[in-house]
Amino acid sequence: MDWNRVEGNWKQFKGNVKEQWGKLTDDDLDVIAGKRDQLEGKIQERYGIAKDRARQDVDDWYGRQSWN
């Protein structure tokens, strides 16, 4: 499974993302539009964390998703 599935089904994943990162606004989610680098950047911005930490947090979230 690669990130393309998240991009292709972004409307379905937006709720999960908002649940995980509540500081992200609906406008943020619209701008992100499933793009991983945009998601990491917004998480970094809203939570004031380092780029590597944001990447790890996204990896962790991605790994917890049920794809079946």
C-alpha cells in the first residue's frame, strides 16, 4: 500500500486526520488534499514540531490505518 490510496480517497481520510490532529482546520485539510508533504508541513506548523517528528507522526498514523 502506498500513499496514493490516501490521496485518492482523501475525503474518506479527512475525518481520521482531523481526529488525530485536531489543530488542523477544515481549510487546512482542503489545501492538503491528500498530499503527504503538505500534511507534514501543516502538522509541523500547527504543532510547532520538527520536520522529522512530523514525518514520524504521519508514518505512525499511516501504519495504524486499516486497509482491508
